[in-house]
Amino acid sequence: GAGVSQSPSNKVTEKGKDVELRCDPISGHTALYWYRQSLGQGLEFLIYFQGNSAPDKSGLPSDRFSAERTGGSVSTLTIQRTQQEDSAVYLCASSFLAGAVRDTQYFGPGTRLTVL
Amino acid sequence: AQKITQTQPGMFVQEKEAVTLDCTYDTSDPSYGLFWYKQPSSGEMIFLIYQGSYDQQNATEGRYSLNFQKARKSANLVISASQLGDSAMYFCAMREGSPAAGGTSYGKLTFGQGTILTVHP
């Protein structure tokens, strides 16, 4: 079946503008995760959603970052007032059930964000 | 504290040879899972293999196997019969099984810094 999809694949924006990144998880997966990959910081967890539970936002770097998941499926990561240090690849992943330690996360192709 | 350590920034291997990529981890949680992902130059993270802390046997998936040494807290990936298409970045990741105090952060993966593997013909 279809994997995790993300859009756009590339986004170039100017400092101070808001951006929205979209993630479509694998159908039937109840958990959805956002990570950020940058040269200096490696792969960092940002936020995850599990079913109807309150999301775990513990990885969001500042209050400029927010995310929502509508209808238990599609998720949008919003970055307000973008800064140059926000430049990175934003990866979305989904899994069947976050409660099991062996639950495998499957990743999308990522969105490369460049803030000028 | 670094929870996942990959000490080899880069590794080289001859085609058809075997190669071992190192990963050590740190956790006090008795229940955890260890994952290896491959990231080719295209950027997508591809799941390779999983090892659970309670698994009695080392995991294997085709040409991939895990050398899991629980007492040493290491989970090294072994790739047998390397192919040119194996050239990529490889990440080790851990997921802890118990909710952190006051939170539910056990869903996340914590990644190592990665190892770039280059397979020579």
C-alpha cells in the first residue's frame, strides 16, 4: 500500500514568514510523529500523536512550532516567524500503535525547509 | 546524556564483504527496542531491523543481522555480502518502553549520529 507522504518536498521561505508542512500517514496507522534532521543537531524528535490522546509536544524547540492532526489522519506542522536555524529536513513517520515498544515507525520522504 | 552512540562517522567496505556498524546505548528502562534505519542519498529513512530488550535471539532480516550484547548495551548491525546499493547513512535508534515520569514520551525514537557506509566495487 501507499507509504507516508509529505508535502511540499521542498520549501524556501524568507525569515519571519510562517510555513505549513503536511504529512499523510499510512492508512490505519494510529500514531504519527514529526522529527527534524539538521547537520548540527542530527535527528530530533519534535511531537507525536497517538489516537485521540493529547499529543506529546516535549520535543518542540519553541512556541513558534505547533502541530495538529485532523480526524486522526493528516497532520500539519506549522512554524511561525521562521528563523534561519529552522532550516532542516522535517520528517514525518507513522506507526500502527505507539504503545508497543516494538512498534515500527515508517518514515516519509521529508520536507526540506530553507529559510533565507 | 547521549543515549545512543555511533562511534564510526564513516566506514568503507569492499563489495561482497561483511561489515559491522557499531551502536551502543544507555537506558535504565528494562523494556526497550532498538531499531536500525538506512538513509540513502534520496533522504528517505528505511527501516531495516528491530531488536527487543527481552528477545532471546539476535534479530536477522535477510542480509542484516543484529549482534545484540545486552550486558554491554550494544546492538551492532552486521551487513553480510555488501552490495553497492548498501552505500548510505545508517542510523541506530532506541525506543524506551515505559512512560517517562509525568509524560508519555516513550513513543519517540532517539537516534544516534549515524554512520556513512561506502561500498567499493
